[in-house]
Amino acid sequence: MTETLRIGIIGCGGIANGKHLPALSKNKYVELVAFCDIIEERAEEAKQKYGSEDAKVYTDYRKLIQDASIDVVHVLTPNDSHSYISIDSLEAGKHVMCEKPMAKTAAEGRAMLEAAKRTGLKLSIGYNNRFRPDSQYLKQVCVQGELGEIYYAKAHAIRRRAVPTWGVFLDEEKQGGGPLIDIGTHALDLTLWMMDNYKPVSVTGSVFHKLGSKANSANAWGPWDPAKFTVEDSAVGFIKMANGATITLEASWALNSLEVDEAKCTLCGTEGGADMKNGLRINGEINSRLFVKEIDLSAGGVAFYDGASERDIDVECAAWINAVRNDTELVVKPEQALVVTEILEAIYQSARTGETVYFDR
């Protein structure tokens, strides 16, 4: 067991300051010793707020990972750089937490997985929605077999008008896509994890560019610039698994829908069903009568790891640090994250070609 882990942060933008740095700063087993960003001022600001007294600032991640005293790096950069930064960090002897999605392409994701296996170091992906109280409870329900065989599921990532207008979210070259790869990835990861099913056989997808060209649109973060909106505004996928199970995935930043759900799933099994639509609900049949159970998650949760709280990002952080310190199994395994990336890529491919993508051909 390593008592304290020395951590370097690569990418000091929104996801670093909104998620990783606040969570890491609460963990007593870590020391934030290095900060890297292509904009030096951002790295300096992160150091001043979260860093140790001797923390260093870099604009080149390759210099950061040369520091042999650093145990762990968090890769918090645009999607197109996840792969090579993670691989370089693993090969430099660092455990890696990479923000979701795993990579821009499946080939890049496979290269990351191979690097983790080759080096024997830990690689995990930032799917924090697994660590919400409702997700943890529903996972227990699934593991215990209360739903039976889950043969149909829906992965929900629908926003009515919430297009992120900052950073590189609208840049297809940097991100690889829009809402599908941004928030659809969370919903799909959650659904596959609940089903414990990672063997897709075919994917059919549609991608829409219908609302992004509209100027002066209503939007949670102000109107977007249509000229910069190079990604889809919504997408859907139809996924068939090797055991016959079927999943539908829906994702949007802008859609004329009043049914809005993000990072949620609906599960239908042989013994019961569940959804996260209005809180966590379990449904089924007892003594020839139908029932619905609404789970009260306000009564306190389980401290899964030392110092964990109810906040998903804090629990995720504690789980990750625990796995590295104690050399225990990861909650989010790179093999699982790779399947998510493979399916997302297949949806984009199917949309481009108009054909179903088969994984065994």
C-alpha cells in the first residue's frame, strides 16, 4: 500500500476545475504536485488553488511525466488527445485516470488498453455516474438477480436546449462528435454496466444536424454560433447484443422534446424492470398483481470507500485512489470503456453509410 499518491493533472480546464480537482483536494491520500495546460495561466491558477507547496507548472505534458516522483496522472484534455497522452503516461510509469470518453476512436482506445496491459499499470475512465446513489443501488438490484435476465434497455441522454458553447465541444475534429460522444457515452456506460453485457453484435444509428444551424437559439448557456456547430445536435442508436438483448440509445443537446433525461437508463428483465425517470423505480409482479417500488435514497448511503460521500465525483475519486493504493480491482475497467467507444463509433459509422455495422465481420 502506498500511503500518499503524488498526482499530476494534464489539462486544467472545465472538467478539471469542476470535477477532478475539487474531489482530489478532499482525499487525504493524495498530493497534487504538478499541473499542465497549454495555457500556462490556467495551470498556474490550478496550482495556486489546489497544489502542494512545491507543485510545478508545465505547458508540455511530456515534461510532467518525466518526473519519476509522480505516481498518477489525470488526463483531462479534449478527446483527440486522450489516447496518446494516456499511453505516454503509462509508458512513463504512471497510473492513469482519463476523463470520458476513453478515446475519440476505437483504434485509439484499443491502443490505450494494450498499453495498460503491457505496462501492468492501472487505467480507468471517468464514468462518474456509476457512483451516484441511485446507480449504486440499482447495480445491487441487478447483481442480486431481482430483474432476472435484462433483455431490453434504453439509455437516455436527452437535453431540450443545453448546448455547451465553451471550449471545443462544438469542434468535431477535437471531440469526435457532439452529444452522442459527450453525454450519450455516460448513458451507454451506465446501461451496459447494469446489464453486465459487453458483447455487441450489430449497431444501427442515425445522426441529426437539424437545429445547430439556427441562429439566436434559446439555450441554457446562451445562443451558439451556427458557423462553429460542426457536430450533430442529436443521435440515436439501436444496439443488438450477442445474447439477443437489445439497447436503444438516445442523445441530444438540442431536441424538441419535453421528455428530458440525462445519464439515466431503463431496464426490462424477465423478473422485473427499473427506471431512473422520476427517482429510482423498480417494477414487477407479485401474486398476480403489478407493483412499483420507489426507492428512498435520502436516508443515507453506504460509505463504499474511506471518506466517501454521497457526491458521485467524490465516491469515484475515492474508489480510484483506493484501487491504486491497494492494488485492487477497478470499478470502471478499460475493457468496458472500450466497448462503449466501439459502439459509439459504430453509430457514427452507420449514420454515415446508412448501413448496419456488424462486429463479427
